[in-house]
Amino acid sequence: MRNFFLFLALFSLNAVARPTAPGNTQIAIETQRTALVIRVNKEGDPTVVHLGKRLQNSAEYGLLSDNNKRGEDYTNLYNSAYTPAGSRNLLEPALQVAHADGNPSSDLKYVRHETKTVADGVVLTTVFLKDPQYPFEVKLFYKAYQNEDVIEQWSSIRHTEKKTVRLQKYASANLYVPAKNYYLTHFHGDWAREMNPQEIQLTAGLKVLDSKLGTRADLFQPPSFLLSLNKPAEEETGEVIAGTLAWSGNYQIQFEVDPLQNLRLIAGINPYASEYMLAPDKEFVTPAFLFTYSNSGKGQASRNLHRWARKFRIPQGEGNRLTLLNNWEATYFDFNEEKLTTLFKDGKKLGVDLFLLDDGWFANKYPRNDDHTGLGDWQENKQKLPHGLGYLVKEAEKAGIKFGIWLEPEMVSPKSELYEKHPDWVIKLPNRAEYYFRNQLVLDLSNPKVQEFVYGVVDGILTKNPTLGYIKWDCNAVIYNAFSATNPNPTHLYVEYVQGLYKVLERLRAKYPTLPLMLCSGGGGRVDYGALNYFTEFWPSDNTDGLERIFIQWNYSYFFPAIAMCNHITDWGKQPIKFRTDVAMMGKLGYDIVVSKLDEKELAFSQQALQTYSRVKDVIWQGDLFRLISPQTNDMASLLYVSEKQDKAVWFSYLVGNRYREGSMAPIPLKGLNPGKKYKIQEVNTMPGDNSPINRNQAVYSGDYLMTVGFNPVVDARRTSVVLEISEQN
Ligand code: DGJ
């Protein structure tokens, strides 16, 4: 035994001292600044040998050792680009299958790869793998967005075995990152307290982020994270990978610090209760995992994702958005035509583009007068709206604004005509008591008839009301008692639910390509880039308290751009209307208040704020975000949006602490300006009659000065929120 260990120790030393000779095939997936390099090793396995900064000379990737190994890899698979289970692998697999003959193992050997430009600045690399013993193939896809430094990665699985193959785990991505230490920032929450960050140092073994909620899958934990290498994540320095899975259902993201202290990352659909029976010749395509690598901190990582999302993912990501007045908190379920037409006029007076009618407008046999009834019966409630939606659309248009509605088409109330007619469309177990989340159940979107129904509801309303200008699509319940009465494969439910949802959204988008659609899930229960393929914007949280919102928006901003973040001014919280308005401006602004309750000054302020917003919104929506002072660790928050041309910027600062003399005691150095340009700074969004100490000073500053010395926005207990407009002076 002693000899065995001695042999092992010598063997390991030897392996460290002499890196294994590189294989012949090297696949470099590169963007402008980053590279993911896959090497086919001697055994023909695809392995990840580099993930980080791009080398100037790609030939030098050949000099990389077999991945900085600090010891012996007993399998030569720790750094597999797609780890197969059941053969020689000892760690977490990316793929686990039972073949048609019952064999529970797989092996994946490199066959070939191809690289092509699929759009301007977008290069797709496909790596073809095959099991030597079975007609079983996996393709790995890597879409590299050159200018944005984002890589979108997914896989597909296909076979021609004699019978069905059981897919037990089928990840989208399998990466390998060597560093000294790993710091993971993940986010957790619940209703009205979404996106609380937690940074931990990863220790040997596994850390898993996941969801098993089915729908509203991100309620406790979203599929987005920041991974910082060597030291904790910082805003503008250090190596950071920002990653997120584009999937609106159960997911699993695993971080495994392996026996060599390298990090293995496996991300994909959660295999929990989701064994997938793959028939011969059918292809299973996994959702995309998106990531960006930055060696200048979290700031650059999030700017990369924002640019990518606006350009390539979110519908009209570089286009316009509508300001709106929502009636949810103003009326809840208690409204009628008269009340609503008054609200249209209020919306117009305020100066918004659209009125959004929320929950409660539908169902007759079981009227939707509270949240216990009516979901599924999408006909106008005759008592509240005797003249139907068409009348409201016209009345709103007469008042000079557009009209939109709330829908929750994936759900059903136990008390509804839909449930009575189609009990088999509802997700529930025949021999278990029904269990409700917000008094409702989930429709089985894995059933094509349900998909047709949901599509028909939305299409029907839009066909009848062609000028309807907006839909807020809500999803308030998780899946309990997961079972489909109609799906021949019960374990496909979780996966085919999301696929069914995407099919419906795909059809709707094909017919209504420019319709603004808000992604809402009882607050931010579903915020991911799978859904944001279809939705123009998302509702981050029902918590609209101005102070709370700074934190919530701050944390979403690591992954999602301002143009997609709906921020409404409501009566939540103790902050004055100016504070709440300033916070809402850092995204897509809306209102959910009783306009007639605003006093004269507040109304005048809000009307002016909407005009200011319309002047500066493009900088906020399309500019680069620099998070200057974090509210997580300071008594202040400060965020700057800079236009791409660096000719304009909008700077928001808030007091978040309430101790004596807290606030901006010193100048705050800015970021992202052009050092050679000259800028003027003007305070905007002040209350009528308030004099700004900033505007008394007419000085002009160079970008160099503002980024080196900085500027004091004068935030203190009397000025708890300050918005400064920075403009280039010629
Ligand atoms: C939850 C949403 O987050 C709210 O904004 C509102 O639309 C309610 N649902 C309506 O039921």
C-alpha cells in the first residue's frame, strides 16, 4: 500500500513538471477580447484548455498545458467540454443517458467541427461528438458575439438507436476555469424581495443553484450569477464571468471545485423529475447558457450583456418604449368603465403614452373581483365593462393615450368555467388534494390543445382590438403536484411546459412583431433571457418602495439593461415622489398611483419629470451603465449612464443611509466619459421652487477632470436624491 502511494506521488509530480503534449486539434472560440479554447486530447475527448482573455496570436493556444493542472486527473476528463457519465468520469456529468439497450454509460469523441459567420459580428462554432459504441451524437454550439464579448452556448442530442434513449441529464454548457480561488455571487429572494446578492468563496466540491418551481421558476433564485476569479468581485477591476441560463423553467447550475482546484461549471435544465425519452432520429436541443468574461470587473461584464441584449435578444432592444399609467395599486379589482375613463384623462394630464388595465376585467360566471376566481375566462366582465374592451380602447384613444391590458393566460382558477370544461388541462395529481399558489392552478402547456387555447386568447383579443397597444403577461403560481393528464411521458412535463410556452410566444411574436409585452411573474418570478426573446420588458418586483427599489434594480442591472426594466412610481414606501421618480427613471418609467391625489406641486413635478425623461431616456436605455457607489456597502448609491458617443450622461445619486451627516462628503470620480471632451453639469428633476446648488455653478469640466477629481452631487439628508444631466460643450 505504502508503495502505491509513493508511486502515486512521484507520478503526480512528474505530471505537473511535464505538461502533456497538446493534441492536434485546437478550436478557438474567440470574441474581440475573450477566448474559449477547446482542445481534442490524445483520447479524442474535447477538453477546455482556456477561458479568459484572448491571446494576440492564436497559434500560442497550442502552447497551453493541458489546463494548468496541479496534479493528476485520474480520468483525463475533469476539463471535458461535455462530460459524459457512466464510463470513466468521476465527477459531475453534463450528460447522463441510458441507451436503448439499457447501457447506462456514454463516451463522447470528437468527430469534426465547423465555424461560420451567421450574422454581422456573430460567429457560430459547432463541435460534433459521437459515442464510439452507439449511433448517438451530441453537437456543442458556441455563438460568439464579437463586439459584445458574449458567448451563447448550447447543445443538441440525437441518436438512431433501435429504441428510445433515456436522457437523465442534458446540460447546455460545461466549462472549465482554472484560478486560485473562486468567488460566486448568486442571488436569492422571494415575493417583493427579489435579487438579494450573496457572495461566497467556493470550496472543494459542489455548489448548486437551482429551481424546482416549474413556473415562476426564479422566485427563490434566478439562473444568473457572477463568478469572480482569484479575489472577490469588484466593479471595475478583476476577472469576472457573468453567466445566465436562457430558460424559464427548472434549471440547475453547478459549480464544482475539482480535486485539482480548478472550477467545473455545468449549466442547463434541471434534471429533477425530468427524464426525457428521446426517440430515434429526434433531436433534443437544450436552452442557451450565456456568459461574458471581463478582466475589468463586474461593470464591464454587465455592459457587455446589456449591449448584447439590446442588439441581439430583446425585441426592439434598440427601439422605443411607452411610458404608462397602471391601475393595479390605484384600484385593485374595484373599477368600472366610468372610473377607468377618468383614469385615462388622468394619464393624459400626467403625460404618459399608455393606460394599462390590470387584473380584474374579466370572467362572468365567476367574476374576477378578487384573486380567487375567474382566471381562464377571458371575456370582459359585463358588470364592470358592459361595453367591452373595444369601448375602452376607443375611450383611451379619445383621451389621447393608448390602451393595454393585463393577462395571466397560463393560469386557471379552481372557480372558473375553463376548469369546469377542461379539468384535464390543469396540472394536478389525480389522487392528491389540490394545492394552490395565490388561489390558482397552472394550465398544462405541454398539451398542444392548451397551447392553442392560450394562443387563441391573446390572438383573439388582439384581432378584435387591433390598436390595443400593450400586454402585461403575468404568471403568479408555481407548479405543485406536477402531473399532466394528457402527456404520454409524465417526466416531460416540466420541460415541455416551457417549450409549449415558447411555442405560443413564438407564434404571437410572428404575428405581432412590434407589440410591447411586459414579462411579469407576481413581481420578478421569471426574469431570464429565454423569455426575453419575446418580451420587450420585465417587471422586476412588486416592491416599488423607492429605497428598496434602488437595491433591487442595482442587482438586476448586472444582467439586464435599463430599457427592459419596468420601474413604476407607486405609493409604496416613505420616500417623497421626487425620490421615487428619480429611481423609476433608471429604466422604463411608469406610474401606478391615483393621479388626482397628487397635490399641485407633485403633479407639476411629475409632468415636468416626464418631459425630462423623454429628453434623457435614450442615454439611460442605450447608454453604458457605470455603477459608481454601491448601496450594498455605502450610505449612498450612485449610477451613471453614458451615451455611446460620450456626449451625454445622466447621473443618479441617492442617500440610502440615515445616520447624521451621511451623504456625498467628497467629489465622486465619474467613469466612461471622454477625457478630452468638455462637459457641463445641470441638475434636473428638482421639485418646483427648489433651488439647486449645482445649477448656481456654470463651470465647464473636462472628462479628464471629472474622472480624476470627480464632482460632488451634494447628496445629504435634505437632498436625498439627485439627478444630474451631463452634456458635452463645444
Ligand atoms: C402580480 C403582479 O406583479 C402585479 O403587478 C399585478 O399585476 C397583480 N399580479 C395582479 O393580480
